[in-house]
Amino acid sequence: MNSKGKAKLIADRLVEVDDTTRSILEHWTRIAPDDRLAHLLRDASRGLMRSLQLRLSEHGISFGHWVFLRILWTIDGLSQRELSIQAGLMESTTHTALNRMEALGLIERRHKPGNRRKLHVFLTRKGRALEEVLVPLAEEVNNVAVAGLSAKQVDDLREAVFTIITNLALDEAEASKRGQRILSTRELARGVRNGKGSRRTGRTPTDE
């Protein structure tokens, strides 16, 4: 049975799945089975995230906190800005998450020796200890996700997805050379208020 056949079987039989999960399966089996690759990758990412969140919830950890824990387990002592870049999130979102994580005793913010200007984020003993508990859950999710695939298929998939990431990074670099950039949420909102909508120019706010 191919992947779409399996998805249809699940959609038909597992009525107890969440509405979000059901809607994803129905989209690919009944509504738009040949939809764009970008949409397929997005839904796969959502499925992975939801599967991990199910497991993290048993330990009182949100997926948002997992994102930062995973980074800090590898590179401890990053600044808020560095964490935001690593996570691909806005600094305001990172700030809110770090406040909560600090309240939970998972991280602490302090200055590095010789640098009193910038605060850096460090794992507490509690935050570090969670690595041994939570990483196996992420590994379990990965194993669930690739069930039925051969080792070669998994390797091919990893190579294909990395190629996609690389191609899109090169595309963004070329756009930057042309003066295009991603507008902030605030800039987009201001553009809508001014009746301009989104723009594909490289003009900055100071050019207006």
C-alpha cells in the first residue's frame, strides 16, 4: 500500500484523531492529493511537531520551550538574539518564551565574564537534565515518522530535503542581491494601513 493509501486508511478508520490531524489527512487523500510540495512539507512538519508535543506534554514542556532547549543543549550561553536566529523566531517571541522558561527554572540569564552589556542564556541543572529525558522522545517521533521506509529511502529523503533547503537559501541570497528582503510584521501592517499591500522592492522604511 502506498503512502496515500495508508493515509486514506487512517482517515477512514481512526475517527478519534484530532480535527487538525484529520483535516491534513483528508486534504492529501480527498481534497488535493497533488497539492504543492511546499504544502506537503509543511503538513509533515506539523505532524512531527504535534507528535512530539503529545510526548512533551507528559513532562510539562511545550513545543516552544523544546525549540530553545534543543539549541541550548548544543550551544549553551547564547544571547537572546542568537537564540532567535537559531530558532528562526522573532526576538519578541523568544523573549516571552525565555521569561516563562526562567520562571520554570529551566534557564537563567546572566552576563559573561568581561561583558556587562549583553545578557546570555544558560541552562540550569534542571534544564540540562531534561536532555536525557526528552531527546529519546524526539528520537521516538522520528522512528514513528519513517516506519516502513528503508534506510536508503530515509537517506535519500534527507538528501532531497537538504537540497531543497540549500536551493531556497541560494534563492534568498539572490533576492538579497536584488535588494529584496523579508518585511517585518510591523512593516507589513503599516503597508496595509497605507493601502500599499506587500511590496517586492528593496526599499527600506527610510526610503519612503
